[in-house]
Amino acid sequence: EIQYPAKGTITVSKEGEVFKSVAESGGMYQPQYEVQGQPGAVYEITALEDVVTPDGTVHLKAGELAATLTTGSDGTATSKPLYLGRYQVKEITAPDGMVIDPEPKEVVLSYAGQEVEITSASIGFVNERQKAEICLKKLLEQDEIFSLGMNEEWKNITFGLFAAEQLTASDGTSIPADGLMETIGIDENGNAVFNLTFPAGLPCMYRKSEPTITTF
């Protein structure tokens, strides 16, 4: 009976937050996120050391590429059978809207017994979604003669964050165009930061919602 060298497969899984649904309360819309498998992530599997079978054959040199994987619709991908040894898995392309994970991970394919022709190992990656922060500064007019801007008027100034166009979540719910997502006030220096976290590239706009002060 011919004995073939044992091999193993490496399965990579990728997860990340997605814009899953929209919650609405009191005329304000909030994007909701859920961790799901992420398609489209690309990984390179390389040998961490020479991959050598018991007969002395060197199948891969240290640093040599063994396989390239792209995650499918369920966020997973499995390599072809590889010779047993130590491998490194590194993300080279992140899914759309995700931040790439720069840290490579080690996977060891080891002998699982003579009854096991193909062993397996799994490794998981979790990506942060790309996020954006909106900061603004309101320039406050002051006039000591007419007492303009001298009476803490800044406390009455608020800004609203609105969707610039309809934003549809994966479950079909949506934030309508011009839908209000958050309101904030400013500090005494005219500074404000919206606290809502949302994906980078989300089309939003903000505008002042306090009465306009007209000077004469």
C-alpha cells in the first residue's frame, strides 16, 4: 500500500459590522450595526519555515506563497490541501468599508494520526468598519455696545445631522433623505462633535437649527 504524505487545509473566516437596520424614535433615525461574515477579504498563506515531508522533499521554502484565499458570501474561505507545517496567514485586502487587519497570524498543520488523510485548522479575523467623526466650529459674533454674543447665546445654538440622501440598511429599512440622525449643542468656544458613529463615505449634512440672529 502506498502511503501519501499527510496534508491539511486552512479555513479563514472574516467578520465585521454591517449597516443592518434602522431604528426610529421621535423623528430621529439611528443606524444599527450587526457583526456578520464579510465577503471579499483576501489573504495570503505563506510558509513560516521550510515545509518538508518525511522523505526529505522540500515542498515550500520559508517565505514562499502557498495559497491565496478570498472569502465568499459567508465570510469564509478554505485552502487547497497543503503539506503539514507552519504557515502565516496575512490579510492583504479588506472588504469594502472595513479597515485592514495588519497583524498576520500563525497556523500550524500537524499530524493527526494515520487514519486522518486530511487534517484541518481554522483561524478568524475581525475587522473594524471604517468610521467617520464630524467636528464643527461655530464662529460667534460679539458686540459689547449692543451686548451681542455676551449673554451665553451659544447655549441656545444647536446643529442637526441629516442624511443627504436615502440610506438603506441590509434588511431593507432606511433613513430617508433629509432624515434627522442626531442633534448637538456647542461649547462656549463654538466647538461641537457629533457622537453618532457611521461608516466613512456616508452622505450626510449638518445645519444650524437655532433662530438666526440679525444685527442692525
